[in-house]
Amino acid sequence: MSGKWTPGPWHCHRNPDFWEFGSDEHGQLGDVCASAFSTEGWAPVNAEEVMEANARLISASPELFDALKDLVEETADMLTWGCEPDVIRNARAALAKAKGEGA
């Protein structure tokens, strides 16, 4: 993985109060909390489910980054017609955002 972040793999687990994510080598990296309300009309949501989903997504991020980077590189090599489809452009933008180079 290229970037200024803790190398993966990361994992997540539930402690008594909230979800945590971290790595075997570096220990706990952070805690995951959730709002009790969604942004869609302020309907109540299950905060526990939101915390777990966020923790799982965060803990998968090093592998997701590497997989997307590899996919973009492999796919870009196969493009021979000289244009970049939106899906590749969007993937490149997501990778840049993860590295702090995008919005």
C-alpha cells in the first residue's frame, strides 16, 4: 500500500462501549462511534449496527485500497482505444482522495 497510513491488515472488534479497529502489529488505531440518527429525515437508526458497519469498512480499507489500485493498473493496461472510461476515472479519484490528493 502506498500512503502515509498504518500498514494493513487491520481488524475490528467490539469492546464493551464501542467498536475499535487496529492492527496486530500496531495495536488499536481508533474507535468508531455512530450518531443515533440518520441524515435521511432524522429517522432513528440502530447506532450499534452503524458502528459495526463503519468499523468493518474502516478495517477493510487497506485491502480495499490495494485491490482498487491493482484493478486500476491492470485495467488501464488493457485499455487500447486511448480513452479513460468514467469507472476508471472514478476509481483514480477515490485512490487520490484516500491519499489526501483529492476532495
